[in-house]
Amino acid sequence: MAAARSHRWLRWPENTAGRGSGRKLAYGADYNPEQWPREVWDEDVRLMREAGVNIVSLGVFSWARIQPGPDEWDFAWLDEVMDLLHANGIAVDLATATASPPPWLTTLHPEILPVTAAGETVWPGARQHWRPTSPVFRTHALRLAETVARRYADHPALTAWHISNELGCHNVYDYSGDAAAAFRIWLRERYGTVERLNTAWGTAFWSQHYTGFDQVLPPRLAASHPNPTQQLDFKRFSSDALKEYLRAERAVLESATPDVPITTNFMVMGETRGMNYADWAAEVDFVSNDHYVRPGAQALDELSFSANLTGNIAGGRPWFLMEHSTSAVNWQPVNRAKAPGELARDSLLHVAHGADAVCFFQWRQSAAGAEKYHSAMVPHAGPESAVFRAVADLGRRLEELAPLAGSHRKPAPVAILFDWESWWASEQDSHPSSLLRYRQEALDWYSAMLARGVRADVVPLGTPLEHYRMVVAPILHMVGEDRAKELVRYTESGGHLVATYFSAVVDENDHAWLGGYPGPLRDLLGLRIEEFVPLLPDEEVRLDDGSAGTLWSDDITVTDPQVEVLASYADGPRAGQAAITRRSAGAGSAAYVSTRLGAQGLTGVAARLLAKAGVAGELPPRLRGSVELAVRADAASEYWFVVNRTAEPVDLADLGGEPIDPADAPEGGAGVLPPRGAAVLRRPTA
Ligand code: GLA
Ligand code: GLA
């Protein structure tokens, strides 16, 4: 892993809107002027100023326009846009423009196109049709990045580099010949000898023994389930291949402009899982994220979860919200417009979890193309619209909030562990249940904490745990010996661990721990599982505490008399056996939850476990569940973000603190949160 970078933030040009060189929050969007005639650009910058926009990401999909042929370059238009933005005090996060190769390139070099597991070519016609491992693609893309970097190195508007766009959004898994060659090199580095690969992959099974690396392939379409460790290593490799590509672009930018910070937009959201962002974070000067809300009962919780995880991947430091939407998107089955208040509330919830930049996709809604029904800051209706008024109002609010820019996340009392490798491994094929959803279980625990009014940090595995009173490990499937020892040490030093079903079942090679599950955590938990008893899609199992589980159950034998059984199965084939347990361990404890209780069921369990761990909510009981609290802090102040999760007004009278934005409480005090509202209260640092 690369040494952590310098954590440089935006290099603000002196004339940037939002005033001066002091603290400020960045506000803006992806800007795609090449989709519009020249005269629209003047209206664009005028409206940007009206809305308080001080930054745009420019050139993300401009390859075909910048380089119309192998040796033709057209920078006149981009020069003009850069100058126009600068003259209007708008800084530029300039893209390397490599995200979508132009038709001339794919015609000349069809060998850059990705190939699916079934051997089909992924044709041009959309975007991101390139192989991360293609040397030909790399040559062309790096030449473009270098030409752009040298041209704008000294442009006063340039504030950061935006590498490619959402690396891996459409091309994370490529099974081409280039991928196969790069995979073999990666495997050689990991294992050294083919015998070690054979051991790790368990190739004694199904006659898969290799006698040379040249025989190894990506897990292409096969007659039955491909080797699980091969599948897992291919996921690790694919994340690394994109990371290598990111480094290659970065090296070009660093040599052209050593002082300009670089970033790339991650996709910590929903089921996007191919890129191990905890591992990527050290590669960028500051972490950026894109997030889109998916409608549903946990929509807001999921936004908060993603923002929280992004903030913790960023080490608690400020991060950049590169994209979200003002209203509807275009790529869900049904694309809902946001309700009044949601635009600002969603933005502020990201700020609550550490974002110092609030940007949208995109500035002006496209009239043509696949995203013409995707909302923007300037919608089809034009500036005379509720969306643009809400955009301008948010710009004003973000200026008021400038004093909190640069503050860090205040650590929470509870941590929820998040591990990409356990995500990948737990959801592979040929398992006890294909219905298990790793991220959903983690989100359910997060929802339960929100319902109890307890702040929780969603942290990548490897984060130091000793400051947390409680650590929840949802489906921590892959646990090697070192990880297990770390968890034991955590409880011995007074921490309270909660593990769930299908945790610590395999080691780093995806080999099952023997002698009863969960192998290396058996003694810590004081129990032994001989068999998993997953449930059918419509099946439920009742517990004697009144809750009901779905998805999973375990055949548990309690092996330590000290174990307290918090709930037992009340029906089904394991009736009478333990379902939820807790064992005191050293100064701490280790609990186990063997079934899926969902957000609601976990709220009850969380209450009992939090009480035993001595964790109390920071919100007055009246506000728990209806308000989310997130806290940022600097040396002098804490910033309490209070976010109304309901469609009713919420009176904050007993909360204390002064609103930073006077408009949040015209009569003083903490005020009343409107439906779907959000406010920030400043309090002296505790
Ligand atoms: C992604 C991309 C953008 C745009 C949005 C639409 O985040 O980076 O270019 O396609 O999705 O939601
Ligand atoms: C078939 C095969 C076995 C094994 C079982 C698993 O019967 O012959 O090798 O794969 O299925 O159910």
C-alpha cells in the first residue's frame, strides 16, 4: 500500500466566490459546456454566481472534443471556458477527460474494449468501454492526461485534478486476454509459486491443480461454480488493477503539477462493491464521493451510512461530495423527484458527516442523451423553478456554514465494522444461502443505532478500535488469526463486541475454519455452531423475546456456563436453543446474534446491548429516532447537525447550542426544524 499522502485540500484561487482565502465550503457541479452553444455559457456563469457556486468539475466527458483525432487537439473552447469561469470567481476541479474513449480510438484499437465473463465484447456506444489493464488504452489515456495537465498547469482557475470518473462504474470486471495476463502477474506477486496458489485455492478439489501460472484464467463462464478463491482473488485483483490505473494517471499529473492536489470520485453507495475504497483512500490527496438516494424505508439511513463510511475512509478529515442529485435520477426503475426540503437536507447530511464540498451531477440538465431526464442545478424548466430556487438557497446556507469548514468528524461511541473482503466473500455462490446481503445487515445495525439516538461510526476494518465502547461486526465473514486476536484484545481491554451470523467462518483464503464455527471466535463468544440453518425466502423464526428472525439461524451449543442467553428460538427445528448470546470477557463482553432481525428487531437488541455496555444516547429521549445527530468539531467548537428524519416539524427547544445560520432560528435558541429540515448548532467543545 502506498504511504498515506499529504492530505492536501483544494488550492483555492484568490478570487474565488465565497470570499477570501479563509474557510469556506465548496459548492458546485459537473459542468459540461460542450453540450451547449456558446451563448449559454454566459448565462451559466451568471446563474452560478447567483447560486453561490464557487467550483465546477470540468471536462469529465470531453475526450472526443479535446482530441478529435489521434494527432488533433482542440483546446480553444476549453481555454475560453477556463478563463470565463476564472473571471467569475469559479474554481475548476479539472478532469483528465479519460473516462469515455472517443469513437476514433475504439475504431483504431478495438482491443481496448472490455470482455464479459461469457466472452462477449462490451461495445462502444455508452461510456467507460475500456479495459483497466489495456496497455494500448493506457498509452492513449495518459497522453491525454499529460497534454491537459501541461496546458492548464499554470491556469489560475485550476484548484484540483479529477482523475477519470467513477473508476470501475461500468468496467470493474473485465475477462479479456489483457486481464488474464495482468491477473497472472498479480497472482505471481501474491503467491510466488504456483504450488502456493494451489494451496490457497484448494485446487485438490475438482481436479483443478495447476502446474504453471500460464494455465490460470480469470473466472470466465464455466460449467459450474468457479473456484471460490479464484473468484475472490479476481475481485481483489480487479480492484487493484483500477487502483494501479489511478496511480498511473496520478504519476503523470504529479510530474506536470506537483502542487495541485488530486482526487477521483468514489462510489460509496448502495450495492456498488467492486472497488475496495478503504484500500484506495491513501492514493488521493482528499477523498471524494458520489451518492444517489434510492427510495425506500431506509433511503435516508443509507445516505447517512454512506456519508459516514466515506468520512471514516477519509480518516475523519473533510472530504468532497463530488456528485449527488438535486432531484430525480434517470437510472432507477422509477425515478422520483425529491420532496420539498430534501435537496438541502440531503446535502447537509453529507456535510454533517464531514463533507466540505457539496456538488451535484450536473450544472445544467442535458437536452439530449441518456441523462436528459436526470435532474440538475438548472433544470429543463430553467432558473424560474423550485429546483433552482432551492439550489440558490442552499448556496446561501453553505456560505453561512463556512465557519465549520475544516472541522473533523467527532468520533462516536459505537463502531460498525465494514470490510470489502467479507462483503465479497460472504455473497459468493455455492453458499448456505444466496439471500444473504452483507451491506444490508450493516445498514440495519446503523438504522437501529439511529433509532436509539446513538451515534455510530461505520469504519473500515483496520481502524483502531480501542476508543469505541461497542464494536458491531455484521457478517464479518473472513477472519484470519490476526484479526481474531485483535478482536479478543479489544474485549479484554474493556470493549463490547457484537458479532452476527456467518462471521469468522473462513480465513483469508476462503477456507472454512474447522472444529465448529465461528472458528477463531468460538472461545471468545463461548459457543459452538455445528450447522447453519438458513431460512427459506418466506420463512420466519420466532424468538422468545417477541422478535422474529428471517434469512438465517444457527444450530448453537453454548459451551461456556458464563454465557447469558439473551433470547432463544421459540419455534422451528432449533426451538429452545440459544439465538442471541452475550459472554463477559475480561473487562468487556462478546455478544452473538444468529439471525436476521432487520432494522426494527435490532432496535430492541441494540437497546439491551447498549445499556449493558454503558452507552447512552446523546439526544434527549424525545428526539431519538425522529432526529439524526452528527457532530463535527474543531479546537473551539462542536457543530451539532440535527436532521429531521420525519415529515413533521420538530421542536429542538431543549437541545442547547446556537444555530450558525440565523435563518434556522429567527427567534434565537435552537429553534424548530421544519419537515425534512436540517440545522447546525454551535456549542463549545466538550
Ligand atoms: C454518475 C456519473 C455521472 C452521471 C451520474 C448520474 O455518478 O459519474 O456522470 O452519470 O452518475 O446519476
Ligand atoms: C453431484 C456430483 C457431486 C457433487 C454433488 C453435490 O451429485 O456428482 O460431485 O457435486 O452433485 O450435490
